[in-house]
Amino acid sequence: METKVTIVNPKGQKVVANLITIFRLEENNQDYAVYTFNQKDQDNNIKDYVSRVRVDNGEYYFDTITDDAEWQKVKDAIADLSKGEV
């Protein structure tokens, strides 16, 4: 069963995405969401997106990952997830 999430994009529009998974990086105690809009890239692969999850007053927000070191740790964790190592 697919889990749908509503995201407000940078233009302020609400869009619905399919949530793939949420995972936590223990080293920084942050949660991350992997999701898709089922769009395909030029190689016909479905594009996935990753955002940091923030909870504020009971509301969930997806924040952009801007730090290169944090992004590398997230990519490593996703690679481990895909191998079944997490």
C-alpha cells in the first residue's frame, strides 16, 4: 500500500508524493524522508527525492539538505538501506 504525503513546494503549491521510506541518522538524530512523484528521468528511471523531516507544533515539514557532509551521510545511509544493511 502506498503512503501519500502532501508537500508544499517552493512555489507554495501543495503536491502529493508517494512516501518510500523514513529513516533516522543516529549520528545527528535527524529523520529523513525518501519520496517520489513518479516522474521519470531521461533514462526512464523514476526520480526519488530526499528531505530532512522537521516537526514543528505537531506539523511535519520537509527541509532541503544543504550541507555537503550531511548529504554524503544520507546517501551512504540510502545505499545501506538498498543493500538491506540498516
